[in-house]
Amino acid sequence: MSSFTEADLPTDVHHGEMITLGDGTTVRFESNGEAKNIMVNDGFEPACTLFPGNDYTVQTGQGSYKITCEFGDSMHIEKI
């Protein structure tokens, strides 16, 4: 599994990859049809399910991160 860090932001994370943010929080996704189940840290329950064109904000001690998804097999994450 490929892994990214906060230094790579903004970036697109593909299925099977994850990003580790500055405070150690990890974010990955699993496809659910066209929707993406966004997983934060080691949990198996999604923090949210994103449909194309929607966004979700992850809050950490290091700041806020916006996640967006489109129809492809990736999620875009950037610090806001």
C-alpha cells in the first residue's frame, strides 16, 4: 500500500493508498459504487460517505483538511 504524508499536500490518494497527517491521523477510502467511504485512523466504520462533488473536513490538532471526491478512483485532500 502506498502512503503519503502531510508534506505531499495537496494530493490525490488512490484506492489502496493512505495519507498520514502531521499529528499521526491517517485517512484512506474504500469505494462504495461511485461513493467513497472515508476512513479516519484504524476504524472500519466510515467517518462519512462522500458522493462526487461533495466534501468533508477532517479536524486534527495540526489544522483542518478538506477531502473531495469525483467519479475517479481517488480522493483529493488539501490543508485549509
